[in-house]
Amino acid sequence: MNIRILFILGLLFFSALQSCQSDAKNKVEEKEITVKVPRFERDSAFKYVAQQVAFGPRIPNTPAHIACQNYLSSSLKSFGADVIEQKFTAKSFDGKILNGNNIIGKFNPAAQRRILLSAHWDTRPFTDSPITVGDKNRPVLGADDGASGVGVLLEIARQLQLNPVDFGVDLVFFDLEDYGDSNGGASESWCLGSQYFSRNLIYPANAKPDYGILLDMVGASGARFAKEEISVQFAGNVVEKVWTLGQAMGYGNYFVNDQVGAITDDHYFLNTLAQIPTIDIINRPIDTQTGFVAHWHTPEDTLDKIDRNTLRAVGQLLLAVIYREHAGTL
Ligand SMILES: [Zn+2]
């Protein structure tokens, strides 16, 4: 039995379970059974992570940063997206003028109903985690912190090209997320790209996405995605439907029911500045010194930390969200 058949059976089982629960919902369940969700290819997503990592650290104002932005932009174009490069400059907390570029791939740009899926593509210039041993001024390679989320979204772009759907999806790769002040600095020192995006929206009035989903550090083995406070506060209904679907698909070991405290991440500015309700899917393991996975902001955030199964859990869930939203069954 191949994986595709297993997946379809899983979908049927999920639908059957639901139809047992309520006869009144029968009409919806009949529709649900016809929703075809493409299979997310974990090896393909992994390859997109590896290709980013191969550029080296994607630090603003470096040749690797420019090379990676060209790769991301041309990849999105090759998958059939309408690409917007939102170039800007921003001042870092340590006084540098940084050249940023939010890379946006729009599918079905004219569709009324749309969602926004995002991740940051830059990497942190400093390995300044409290647990880093040795020089903290080395850059982070960012296999997990950056490349993992973008890799998942590139595979989603490829699937959207292979399985066209009449539903708007905007993939947004934020720049300059990770150049913030970790030494007691303001929240606004982080997420410079999403702040710029939120203040300079590409959408005409009344045509914003219904909601957004941010991915950050979605590649580690055994990742634990708990319900984060800002996500719950601004987009609680989105958290609930995404987590419920993830658990029904068998990913309950990743999408746990625990709540965790607020994280300053790109979703904060999408919620507060752009007023796009946005959730953050971010790895928050328990019993770690930093509250994040051990390789976070250390020299150990390397490709060997990426687990294809975690990429698939997140990517398959997002594909189910897209195709079920389109079918009206989410
Ligand atoms: Zn980071």
C-alpha cells in the first residue's frame, strides 16, 4: 500500500468519524470526502532547505544574501507565482543600514478569498544564544531558523502549480527578521521586514487575506508546536481549526494542546500593524534553557538538524488547510 492510498484512506476515515458524530452535518461531510489534498513531498522540501543552506548564512548586505534572494525569487516564478520583490532599507539596532527584500509569491492574485503563508528567509548574524560555547559573533547557518519554513513553502508553491486551485494563496518570505537586539532590546528591533510589509501593504483596500500562518523553526526532529499566546489572542479561531485538523490528520504529537507565552515574531506585526489575524507555528520544546530548541541561535543550526518528517507534518497540514478552505470544509 503506498503512501498516497494511505493518505486518502486517512481522509475517508476522518470524514467517516465526523459523520458519525452528527447527522446534521451530513451535507458538509459529503463535500468533505471529495476534497483532494495533494501529497506534500518531504524530500522535495528538504532539498529546498538544503539549497538555501548551501549559500551559507543569509546575512543582510552580503553576497550570500543576494544569491539566496535571487534563488527564492526565481524559484517562485518557476512555480508559476506572480512575484513581487518588496525592497527596502532599515536601520538595525546596532546602527547599520540594511538592504532588505520581502519576496512575495502570489497564486490567483485576483481571487477574493485568500490566505497568507509566511516564513523569514534571512539568518541571524550572531550565534548569541546563552548556551553557545565560544565566539558568539559567528553567524547562524539557519537550517532550522529560517530555511525550514521557506523550504516548506517552496514545496507548497510547487504543489499549487501541479494542482491548481481557484483560491488565493500569498507566500511571503520576510527579510530581516533575525537581526534583533537580544540584549534587552525592543521588540521592534526584530522583524524589520514584516514591519515594513505591514506598513506598506501590497493589498488594495478590503482585499487583505482572511488570515495568515507564519512558520518559524519547523524542521527539527520531534518539534513541539504549542498554541502561542499572541496567535491565540489575535487569531484564536485559526489556531483552533489548524490544530484540530493537524491532530485529526495524525500529527497530534507535533500539534499539542498546550499553550505557551508570547513570542516576538513576524506574526506580531501582521496582527498589530496590518490587522491580518495571523498565527505562529513555532517549535517550543519543554525543559530547555532558552525555551527554544538547543540549536537555536548557535553554530549547531545545521542541515543535519532537519527531519523530513517534521517538514512533511507541517507542509501536509498547510496543504490540507488550503484545499479545504477552497472547498469550504474547514
Ligand atoms: Zn532566530
